[in-house]
Amino acid sequence: MTSDLKLLPSNFELLKADRELIGELRRSVEGVSFDELPLPELSIDDLDMEAAQKAFAGVRKLDEQALLTLKLLTLHQNKRVPTKGGILLFGRQRTQHFSDAWVQCGRFLGTEKIDIFDHIDIDVPLPQAVDEVMLFLKKHAYRGADLTEVRRKDVWSIPLGILREVLINALVHSDYSQRGAPIRVVFLDDRIEVESMGILLPGLTIEEMKQGTSRIRNPVIARVFKELHLIEQWGTGVRRIFAEARDLGLKEPKIEEIGLRLRFTVYLAKPHRIQEDTRKAMAEERAEATTQQVTQQVTQQVKRLLAVCVGELSRAELMKSIGLKDRVTFARNYLEPAHAKGYIEMTQPDSPTSPTQKYRLTEKGKQVLEGGK
């Protein structure tokens, strides 16, 4: 009986994987990708043109024709509407339409994902997420100097070039048609893992990936990354990752399909153990940040909470919508700051601990959600 029960989760995942595979095959036969599909209920006003213009500054002028060429907009029933790729890249309320289109970064103690030391949720336009994640990784790495050349050259204790390629690969090839979890970047003492949604495309194997074979799941996202010079040449990223790892004398990176997710593991040259004084300093820094949080500008976490707060929802329903399981993290980074600033309110303010307590947006919260602040 026990062995039969153990088989149930994997069978369920296989059935779900089959559905995803069928969806991929159907779109492939129809000659259209998920990120090219229109969002008829939206308009060009739902694109954050300021963020898009900033990303393309010095690259190209973004007029309406350019948006159509890049397929950030498309024609649907004689009307110009954003594509799913357009909203994924530069949507004003991206996570309201695609709840997992963000990056969750965590630094754990030791080599197991048990005790988290530091974390951040990155909810910015996808091209901008690259630099944000790299900043988080640098925060927990060591920087030295190479003085053998005329000019000082920074030398980092983690392979930044490899990690950047792995991250870009995840952002470009993640299957955003699925829901379940965001892209995850996990920094452990001996390795860094990057996980994204989506099994390999039909006909593509891990070995072929390592040899440089490339199939593009999201051509709209991939083209924008290419134009922004985040991608150098099609099909060279994964091959370059393995070549650079060999050149640096690192253990060969690992690519795995785990359930409906793809995990890319990059091994570090030396263990990165967090020193006790660093732990204390970080703990004090987090405590101070928490104290000041209610007086700062709206955080990305609060914006995500407001985006999913539709109608009246309980704490558990809000956590599920955001994709969080840690009640402490949810309270500290999402619920308490939003409530303290008056963006949400309790349905039973006189009974704050009531088991039937729910939360709803205030007028102030609606203004923030609509871009009023």
C-alpha cells in the first residue's frame, strides 16, 4: 500500500507533463508560441512604456511600429493589443496576469535548503531582473583583485559570467504558461542552483543542449534580450557555460529535469561558508530594514500583494496567490507593511486575530495599484 501511494505524485506529474507537452506541440504545429499570443482584454496602456524606453535607450526608438515589429503589440480583430510576451517583459501589472513572472533569490546556510540566511523577491521587467539577481549574488560572494595587469581587475569568488548565462537562459526559456512557482536562484555553500518552469521542448535532450542545440520557447522574449545584447548569439549560451567551467577548473555544471521544472546547478571552486560576524551584521541590517520599512516607498513585495488582493481574501488565500508558504516572511515583507501604510484593511478590525479575518484593498491601495505612486 505504501509503495502505491509513493507512485501517485510522479504519476500526477507525468499526466501534467503530458498536457504541457501537448500544448507545446499544438502551438508548434500552429506556428505560434505562447508569448506571441494576444491579450485582447488589454491595451497599449497596460505596457510600461517608460521601463521599455529605458531598456531600449541607445538601441532603438520605440514607436508603435517598433512595438509591432518586436511583437510586444499585435493586431487582434483590427485592434492593437499587447502580446503575452509584451506583458511578461514590460507589463505594468505583470504578476497580476502571470503570477510566477518574477525571481525568488535565497542564500542558505550550509549545503541544504533548510536554513535561509537572506532572501529577496525580484519583481521588475525581465531584462532588468538580470542585473538585480547578479547584485544579490555579488552581495554574498567575495571580491578580490588581480594586480598582474596595469589596471586593477576585480576577481570574484563565484563565476559571474557562467551564472549570468544560466540566469538569462532561465528567463528566456521558462514556460510562463504554467503556474506553480517563480524562477528560483538558490545560493548554497558549495553551489548555486537556478530553477525555472518547463520541461525541455519536444525533441530536445539535455545532451543536445550541452552541445549547443537550441530551440526557442519564447521568441518574443528572446528577441528583446538579443536586441538588448543580453544574448550574444543563438545557441551558444549553454555551450559557453560548459566551456568556461572547464577553463576555470570547476566541476561540470548539471542540468536536470525535476518534475515540471528545469534545474541548472553551477558548482563553486571553494566553499562559501558564512562567518559568524557576517551573520550578526546581516541580522542587524535586516532588523533595521524591517523597522524602516513602513516609512519607505512601496516595495515590490507590497505591490505584489496589492496585485493579488481582489475582493476579500484571507491570509491563507493571499499567501497562496503570491506563492508563499512562510507565514513569517509573508507577514514581515507583505502583509504588515501594506496594512501599516493603509493600502489594505481588515474586514473585522475589532477582531484582528479572528480565524475568519479577511483583507481588502483600500482606496489608497487602489491608487498605488493603478500607478498613483
